[in-house]
Amino acid sequence: MKSISRTKKNNKSHKTKSHKTKSHKTKSHKTKSHKTKSHKTKSHKTKKNYHKSKNNEMKLYKNDSGTRLLVLPNRNETSTASIYFNFKVGSKNEPENINGISHFIEHMIFKGSPKFPNYLDISKTFDSNGISFNAYTSKDTTAYHYKFLSTKENLDIICKITSDMIMYPLMREKEINTERNVIIQEYNDGIDDIDDYIEENIEMRLLDGHPLGNPIIGTLKTLKDINRKDLIDYHKKYYKPDNLVISFSGKQFNDYLPLIQNYFGGSKTYNSLSLNEQGITEIIPFDDKHPSYEIDCFSKDLKQDYNHIIFKTKGYYDPMKINYKLLMNILAGNMSSRLFVEIREKLGLVYSIKCDTSTYEEIGYFDIYTQNEAKDTIKCIESIFKELVKIKENLISDDELKENKKNYCDIYKTNFDDIEYENEHYSRQVLINKPIETLQMRIDSIQKITKLDIQNVSKELFDFNKIHIISFGKTKKHQIAKILKKYIK
């Protein structure tokens, strides 16, 4: 491993610490376009047929083994390319007794395979060719990704090594024990990192009772108990061709598709799929252990309190998820947003106040969070409540709506200048079997939102009877409860 990275939650480009081989969305999310035509199911049976479609279109293929290949529009303005190898497996798939095994395997993948038996065979080959390589594990995804000068030679190196290491890792006992110690050190680093500590504890409380609430890295007990048989069995279950999505973005060159096919599919033909095709996905039903309002205070000796005001959503399948994006922008998306102006500029209670959304297949949540001195926490929380009441009770102005739409859409567009952001954004949609939402489709959806839509979604989302407040620092639960009582029915 080259360095520690951050794990993706989902979306956020999701931000717990992950463990990338070179580094971790998330980002998520951030875990960072193109109007596309959908494809009819038309088979491409020869190398030449791959290029019948214009290379400025997004294309999706699937071979007889079930591996899907997403090719994003050609980017002639750049000399680089990005390729992701995504497996639909993460910590939510793990039995409790082997929690952390998805991330453990991510580490072991780079320790050697039959054709490249040790770590240096892999890393030195990539490094000597200027190929940037990385990997991350999230709650529901494990991804291995590369950025490189777009040449046939570089792509051949990547596919040759990756096809061997991800499917046939050696998992030698000595290296398992060595890497176990590395991961335990990473676990300890996470405890010392306040951001990681907070993020893990938020989801452990909010998603209590569901595998999504389990930490990505695992626990000290599970990390010590996971053995070679566990690793081999889990790898065999999830690292299969039909659980793999490959995605390519950036500058294209002749015959890049047959090259990928040669290593991931062999003689099996890749047939064209419609971008609107929605596959079958298995989700783990979410049984909410906290359907009513909840307050959690974690006592910790910090210079500031870290406060999170959270409202649950329905995740990827929430029909209002695009409305939440614009609402998030109106409240705390920029330096002229409502909460920033009121809480920071007028009242001077915080340096930073933000909104974010986290989105899983089973559940999601809308999070308003601040860092402030403990003496200001109660006033800060109540001031936020007042702003939420305002947006529920009053329509926003035409100008505010127009300005926020432009702000959101323009910033959203700039994200796609980054070929890795573009790659991860679209490949994730394929991985969870959702029809592709292009950049232009997102912008069109944002532009359709009305003032009444914002008010209605605010009324439904900001239900104080279902709020979950999580605070880290010196503030006590009874202090927050006293304020909340004024707003619950």
C-alpha cells in the first residue's frame, strides 16, 4: 500500500476512512457530459463493430460472463485516461464476525498473484510507467482505479496486471499477518482522527441494527480473527465476473475496447446495452430503530463541539433526491446561502456550517453540521431550527431560486472536467443497476424545480418529530432536548 486513504461512503463520494492502495469518495462521493442517446440492444461481434458508434457517445456493454463495460465519451482535449474496476461488495455485505474483510481483501489484492507474485512486481511496473493507481472500500463498493497517459501500452499493462491480481490473489499466510498489523495501525489512526471518529459513530447510531452501520475497517476483534480461509471464501463469493463493472473515461485510442475484452472476457462477446436498462439489485431492508426524534451526545474533550442535525431520506430510490440537492444548496451550499449568512455572518456562532446528503440503496440522510464553541451550541442549534421553520412556512423568492439553480448547475458541470470524477460518477450508477442519469439530465431536473417544490420538500423532510441530533464535545443531551421540545408536536 502506498498510503492511507479515505473510504467512500456513497455517495458523498460516502466520507469515512477507506483504504486505498495508494491512498481511498469518498468521496464521495464525492466520493469527481454529456447528453447521451440510449442504445438499443445491438450486438457488436467483431473488433471493427466496436467503433460503429460515435466515440462522443456514452456506451454500455455486457459479455456472456455478466461483466459490464461502460465507455464514456471521448475526451480529445486531454492526453490522459482513467479506468475503474468496480465490485459491488463492501462492509454492508459482511457477517458480523468478519466485519472489515472487504477492506482486508482490498489490501491483499496488491500483495501478489500467480503472474505477479509480489507487491513490487505490481507497484514498480505501474510506477515506472507513470501509472497512478489506487483503490478504496466503502459500505457497498470496492474499486481499483488508474489514471494514465492514454496509450495502448499503458492500458495493456493495467489490464494484464489487474486481471490477474483481482481474480487470483495468492493470499499467503505470512503476508496476511503482516497486512493485518498494517490495518490495525490504520484502525488506530482512525481513532485518533476526529473526523473519522465522528463519521463512524454517526452511522453506527443512525443506521443502528443494519449492516450499513458497521465500520468499514472492522473492529479490533474481527481484524485479529479473520483468517486465510475467511479471505479466500469471501473473495470467491464476490470477486466474480458478473459482479464486476469496468469503466473507461478520458482520451480514447484505436483498439482500446478489444484490448480490455481480451483480458476481461476473452472470447466472450461484449454486447451493447441500453443506458436506460435497469437491472435487478438485492438490497438489505432497513428497519429503522429510531423512527422518532433522537439525541445522542458523545462526551469528548475537544476545543469545539461538532454538531449534526440529521433527517433520514429514502436513499437512491427517494423521488425527492434531486430536490434535496437544490435545498442543500439554498441552505448551506455557498457563502451567500441562508445558514451561512444567518449563523456565521450575522450571529458569528461558527466558522463553518454545511449541508450534505448521504445516499445508499436502503436509506439516506440529509445532514446539517457545524463546528462551534461549546458555549454557542444551543444557540446555534436553535438558530438552525428557526431557519428550517422559515423555509417550511414561506416560499423562497424567484431570485433566490434562480441564483441557486445557476450556482448548483455551474459547479456541478465543473466537476466533470475531472475524468476520474466523471468515471466514478457514472460507473456507480451502473454498479447499482440504475438507469444512467447524465449531466444534462441532472441539470434539466434541477431547472424544473419550483418554489412550491422547495417548500413542500422542506415540510416533508424537516420533521422535528423524526430528527436525529448527534453532538460530539461538551454539550449535554438535556440541554439540546430542552430546545427541541419547542419544535416537536
